[in-house]
Amino acid sequence: MNKTLLRSVGLVGAVALIPAFTTAFAAVDVGTYKELDQFMTVFERVRSDYVDKVDDRALIKGAIDGMLASLDPHSSYLDARDRANMRTQTQGAYGGLGLSVTQEDGAVKIMTAQEDTPASRAGLKSGDFITHLNGNLLYGGTLDEAVDQMRGKPGSKILLTIVRPGRDKPFDVTLTRELIQLKPVKWEVKGQVGIININTFVNSNTGDAVRSAISGIQKSIGHDPLGYVIDLRSNPGGLLDQAIDVSDIFLDHGEIVSQRGREKSDIEQRYATPGDLAHGLPIIVLVDAGSASAAEIVAGALQDDKRALVMGERSFGKGSVQTVIELSDNTALKLTTARYYTPSGRSVQEGGIKPDIIVPQLTDPDYKDRPRLREADLRRHLINEAKVDDKVLMDDGKPDPRFQLTAETLKKQGIEDFQLDYAVKTIARMGEAPLRTALAGAKRGAR
């Protein structure tokens, strides 16, 4: 079965395979052949004249990487090492910290800290820079080298030096590596409200895990809950089919998502099937700047189909589809092949999903000063065809002026996660009332 991959830049990913390309060059003009001749001339000159002997495979990989680097930040060449890393993280377990990272101007930057890992428990945030590992400067090395250093035997310690925008000085954090295993879905019940925390969509049974969570919540209470909170915060995405499956669980009709390729006729639409396992009960979807790709498909579908309120802060804004194409037994091409659109026809590329209710994470003491890393911040990101207003990209919206509590005050009240606490209390206030009553008074997200 062919699978399509939706994910953010970093260590968290999934494998999707289609047969290798078998088509030859088509309609290549004479000028292109001349450029290819020039490439071969440079290649041969480097091989023969460079001061040190060079490896042909390294040169070719460098050329391929450079070609794909001219496209968008989500297209890349995967060699044997990259494929092994991807399989390790999507199918197995590894000793590490639970970080998704990228590289910016030679510096290692955190995309997300996976929930319930050493990184998240230490309070590492999206947008933090890792400048040193065990006192050794990281700047200038490759991302693979940094990742290799952060991984290691579970139980071993590593010292990270962090630069956080908004703070005057760097600070050190000592972490103990653990066996990192992907747990796509967790659930719990608070105040008769079911909470379904979806951490990733890279697992091929994420939809089944959500169904099990609903069943577990119902059995735990002995009846249906007052409603559900679907927590998609810091979810970097994953498989398209799992995003569709999860959306379908809560919808019994309507479009879920469409994807459009290069040609105008290249459109694929996916629709919900009859049956809502949540029985029409109120739903709140929590998103933040780390909610990307497949997570945005779910949030956008439930928001546009007026099945849920979206709460939190503007999401990451990755509205492109990647397909992983096998080139050989050990290599593959991850290529951006389409854009996806929510049921109302909007692309989340750059702009992301705007919440119906903006709720700041007041229990994060760095909330106001910490910049958010989003798709629009990545170099060579795809431009939204609708030309997203710069004001949308710069403004995360104004939260309710009532949200003036400090992290210290909330901690004294026993509230560790303000956004989740607010969502649960909102569901409780809604009680058994139809969700459309709540939706009627909410400002809809940008269409």
C-alpha cells in the first residue's frame, strides 16, 4: 500500500513508499544538457585536482543534497544512514532525549520536545538553541553529528547548554538518556471529561489507538463523558492516512481534506464515513506552534465541519505533502508533491490553523518572551498560493484579557497546564448542551 507522509523538519518522521521512478527525462531543452555537461566538468575537476582525495559517493550525495536544498525545507535525499534513522524512530526505540531538531545557520534548534521524555520534563521548548554538548561547541557541525552525540545508552547523562531567546544568558541542563519509544496516543479522565493526547501520527495504528482511548474513557467512567479534549499540541505530524482516520472517528459526513498537485486536474478529496464514535458530544482541539501537518489536518477538518472548537495558539503552518520514493534498497527521495486544503478550501501553509479561542499557556513562565518556530520561519518554505497576510504570520492573536494570571499563581492553585485545564473546564461548563450552541458564540478561524 502506498502511503503519503506529512511531517515537520526534525527527528520525528515516518516511512512512506512508492515504486522507484522509471521515467526518463522528458522535454529537456538543449540548455539543460549544457548545464549537465558543466556539472560533470566540475565533478571531474574536483576528483582530479582537489587538494585531498575525495570520495565519489560523497560528492554525488552533496550534489543531490544541494539540488534538493534549492526546493523547500521538506524535500531531501535519504541515504542508508538516513533510512536507518527513520526506521529506528518510527518502528523501534532508541536511547536519547526525545527531541526533534533542525539546523539554522549552523546552529542546532529545537523544533519540539516529545511529551514524557527527558527533554520535555526538563522544560526544553520550541525555538531553543543547543549551543554545546558536554561543554563542546556544536556550531558548524552537521545535524547528524549533533543527533549522534545526543543519542546514547539509556541511563547515561549529557549536559546541554541552551540559548533561549528572551533570556539574557545561556543556561545548562543535565539530562539522563532514556529508551525513547513512540507512544502515539494516551488518555485520561478529568472531571468527567475525556482527554485524548495524540503525540504523533507516524504510527500506522494511531487511528486504532484513538478508538481504544474512547472505549477506555467510556469504560472508566461507566458512561459517555461530558465531552472530549483532543490534545494535538507539539504533535509534529506523520501519515496522511492516519490524520484522515482520526478525523473520521469524530465526523459522520463531510470532506476531511483535499490535496492538490502541480496540475489543476491533480486533486484528491477524502470524505468522512457515517458514524461518530464521540456520539456528537462537545469536542475541544488543543493546538500550539508545535502542531504541524497531519495534526493541522485533524484540527482544520473538525473546525471547518463545525464539529469542534479549536483552542490554544496558532499552529505551525505546514500545508504540504511529502512522498517518499524508493530509489534503491538503501536510498530514497523525500519529495514535496502536493499541498493539502481543509474542507473550506483554505491552505494552512504559512498561516497555520487559527484557534477559535486563543488561550495562552500561562503556566509557561517564558510564554510571552519565547519566539515560536513555524513554517514561515524556515528558509525556502512554500508560499501560500492565497498570499497569507504578513499580519497573520506576525500576530498570534490577542488572548482574552481575563488571562492575566501568573505561572506562580497558577502553580499555587495546583494548575500545571493552563491550556488543558481551561479546555476541561470549558467542556464541563458546556455540559450536555449541543456543541453548536458553543460554536455559535465563537469567532471562526480564518477561511
